[in-house]
Amino acid sequence: MNYIIWLAVLAAVIFAFYRYVTRESRVRAAALAQDFPAGWRQILAERVAFYLALSKNEKQRFERAVQIFLAETRITGVQVEVDDSTRVLVAASAIIPVFGFPDWQYGNLGEVLIVPDAWKMDKDPNKEVAPLEGTLLGSVQNFQNQHYMRLSKASLEQGFRDAMDKQNVGIHEFAHLLDQADGVIDGVPKLALPPELLQPWAEVMQREIQAIRDGKSEINPYGATNEAEFFAVVTEYFFEKPEKLQENHPELYQLLSRALRQNPKKRFLRFSVDPREWLKTLRSKRKFGRNDPCPCGSGKKYKDCHLLQQEKQAA
């Protein structure tokens, strides 16, 4: 009898362990078994220029990544509502920096906290590195071997509202997590950079930081705070205004392109109408008549192009 009880306990332990080690794969499988929600696709199509610039197959891969991220990641509102739009924009922020790595996982992310707006953080004299001081739009903090991200909802939305201002707080904070994947947030994403680029990256980074401090660079001055902030700031620049980054900082652009395995300039400029400009037009107050040319540049009438797509999605 005792032998049977012992076997039953052992079987229960083995089953519990199996469920634990296979949880991630089961969550992913369950997420991908569902059709991608039409409402989520509309949010991406109307708010995320990066998504619009993708090919059909790339869009499908991006959508799968959104499903997996949202199935695996807790996103919690703190005195603010977290709706589908907020969740999808957080997911897009996470996926854009690592889209060149199809199997990338943010294994060190515990939870994303959404707060209403910017907040203040006082200087901490006990920190060796210059701390984030003053008004913050987002932050990544460590707690019990996991990182918790805090994002201002207003700033998250603004980051996607203007896709050409070189600023996107969501991309900025997830760039920190990409940087931290090797164990330390130091501006050197060792898991992304090929070994032969580590030294060139360090040299270019120090040179560019000094140029910012000397007032000889148009890169956001916040990038000169320290190496970690430099990487996050130039990652924003890389995805929001890649053609300008390549023009002004060709070596930096080349290194980022190789590290992140992406070429956003090529992706954006292959269209007759830049997706970033198209979204700006779409969000403008201008009203388009059904027989007007569609502002996406397809050459079709508005009623036969994006208006038709919107009507199908609403049906």
C-alpha cells in the first residue's frame, strides 16, 4: 500500500514538473492557435509605421510575435485603463528592436506597469552611474532577478503618434532590456553584437557621446547621460529617422544595422509614399472624399483602397 502511495506522489511530482517546464510552449501554442484579432491589426495599421513598412510575410510574423508577447507578459495599469490599444503598442515597442531575431524572448521581463503620465525621480547619491533624474517617461527597474518596466501611457501613445521625431519611449525602454540580456545594462548589447564589432562599437559610442557633450551632435542630449542611455536613445533614432541617422552618423548606423539585423531606411524608402508620412496624413483632421485619391499613394480612389479596408474591418 505504501508503495502505491509513493508511486502516486512521484507521478504527481513528475506531472507538476512537466507542466512547469512546458508552460511556456503551451502558452505560445494556445496563443498562436487563435486568429489574430482584427481590432489589433487595425491598431497596428493605423498607428505603427514600422508594421506598415513590412512585407505581407513579415506582417504575419510581426502579428505572431504580438500574440506571443501579450500571452506571456503581464501589462498592468496603475490608476489608468489598459485597453487593447495600449497593450498592442507595448507589444509593438517590444518587437520592433528585436524583429531581426525571430526567436528572441524577453526572459528577464517580469511585468509592464502603465502609469498615466510622466513622473519625478530624485537623484540617488548612492548610485555609481549617473541616475535617471528629473521627469521620467519610462524606466526599467530590477526586482528579485526580474525587470519591471514602467511606461507613461501618454508618452507611449505620443511615441507612435509622431513616427519621425526620433523619440519613442516604448522602443527606448525595450532597448534597455535588449542591452541587459547579457546580464548588465551598459550600452553594449553583447548578445546582439557580433564579437568582432564589440571594440568598434565601444569606440564609436564614446566618440558620439563626447560629441553630444561638446554640443556637436543633433542626437538627443539625454544620450550623453551614460552608455546605457546612449544605446537606448540611438535605437529610437535608428527606427524613427533612419535616413537622417545614416546621413549624419554613417558608421553608427552601420553598426546598429548589423547589431539589430535590420535596415529600416531601406524598409521605409521602398514605398512611393513613406508609411510614416501616410500615418501622419491619416491622423490629420483632413477629411477624404470617397472619390479622392487615397493618401497612401496607391493611385486608387479612397473608396477602393483604405476606406474599403476600414469598412471590411468594421463589418
